[in-house]
Amino acid sequence: MAANFAALDRYIDRQIEAVAGYFGPVEAAAIDAVGRWQAEQGIAGNLAEIGVHHGKLFFILALLRQAGERALAIDLFQDDGLNTGIHAGRDTAFFDNRARLGIALDEPEVWTVDSLTLTAETLRARIGEVRLFSVDGGHAYRNVIHDMRLAEAVLADDGVMIVHDFFGVGWPDVSVAAIHLLTEMKDRLQPFLITQYKLFVARPAVAEHYRAMLVTSPRLRGAHLSERTMFDRPITLFNLGRRELLERRIKRKLGLYPKTL
Ligand SMILES: C[S@@+](CC[C@H](N)C(=O)[O-])C[C@H]1O[C@@H](n2cnc3c(N)ncnc32)[C@H](O)[C@@H]1O
């Protein structure tokens, strides 16, 4: 039976703009393309994120779930004095957004915990093998190393890990930590896609399959494609084309994107 992605289409086309978060349309399209392709290829597994904030990315993962698959949202879900503007509401916004969007989650799919206290064993016991894992929790060196190690430990052989802010100018230690970890694990992890905000990584045996799929994906047709190398291996880059960027700015100005859910 073909998977039904109507709710995911609705979220990405009409609702995602109203959820505060830290990535743009190219990342949404790439995650969508990867997750759907996995389902179409019969690649099964669970879907997880460390660092959920208001749920912008996690809701894509939840809406990608197929029969028998589970999602896992890991976050401190805590507000503090540093959280202002779009950073505020970490204690409530995820839960409010989930309710308003009508995204059903079982209780074990949300884990309020400091990821630094988790081990590969405790995480595996909770979620098993993961086909799509977003690492976007604490941005300090030790958080990134720890969280990427956790993600690698449960990553399925044909799964994908997504690392946030790898090239983010505001977060140099994310890049340093990820480079250290990817160098140490170069036989087990290979970056295959770079977008403005994220680095996509897979097992070396399947990285080329993902690259081949992405360059022909209709979801990324509007994005500008380049080919480069990273760690001496080929990697694909996607940026938003100037026309699409302009179109989105105009639409936002005209109020064509929903302001609230
Ligand atoms: C950049 S935000 C995540 C953005 C989100 N992925 C999105 O789609 O918009 C980082 C999140 O990591 C969480 N976080 C920071 N340190 C953490 C830790 N040690 N354990 C769990 N979550 C943590 C924060 O509470 C925050 O919600």
C-alpha cells in the first residue's frame, strides 16, 4: 500500500512557516525528500531528534512515520532567562503546536531529558534503530560530540543523520566537534549533502544512493545545485535559487503565508 503523505504535504506547504525554528525551505524539502524516499524504498526505522525547540523539524519526522514506526523528541523543554523572542516558550510551544496541528504522539515519543545523561544503551532501549536522526541540541563542543555519538549508535545501516548549524557562523564549536567526530568515524559516516543550515550524513555504503536521489528530486527542483568534495569524497550542495527567494519574500509581504496555525 502506498504511503499517505497528505498531512505532511499540508504541514510543509501551509503550516510550517507558523512554527518558530531554525531552518528554511531547502532543509524542509531535503528532509522531506530523504524521508519519503526511504519509505518508498522500504527502508524502515524510527525517526528521532535531539533538540526539538518548538517542533518545526520534529513535526516533519512525526508526519513521515509509517506503520510500525515511532518518533522520538528529546529536549530539556525548559524556558530560562536567556529565552526571548522566538527562543521563548520552550516549556509550552512544542506541546501547543502539536495540539493545534493535530499531530498524534504517544507519551513515550516525547522525552524530557538532558541528552548528556543518555547512553547509547538507554537510547537504543527507548527507540531502537533510527532511519532519520536530527542532531540539534546543545551547541557546545561536548554536546555535539555526545549527541552525534548517540545518533550514530542507533543509526540504521541505510539511515541518515542531520547535523544542524555545521556551517553556522554563530556556532564554531559545532563545526569543530562535527569535524572531529566525522574524522574519527570516517569509515562509518560520510557527509553527502550541505544546505545553508544543515549537514546530511549517511553510511559510506549508501551515501551515493542519497546523492543520486536528491539531484533528481522534484522537491528540490527550485534549489541551486553544486557538486563539491568534503573529506576527499563527493558532496552535493543545495541553496535556494534567487527567484525562489524573491518569490517567498513577496508572498510573505503580501501575507500569503499563515501567521498563526
Ligand atoms: C536550536 S534549538 C532546536 C531547533 C529545532 N530543531 C527546530 O527544528 O527548530 C536547540 C534545542 O536544544 C535543546 N537542548 C539544548 N541542550 C540540550 C540538552 N543537553 N539536552 C536536550 N536538549 C537540549 C534546547 O532546549 C532547544 O530546544
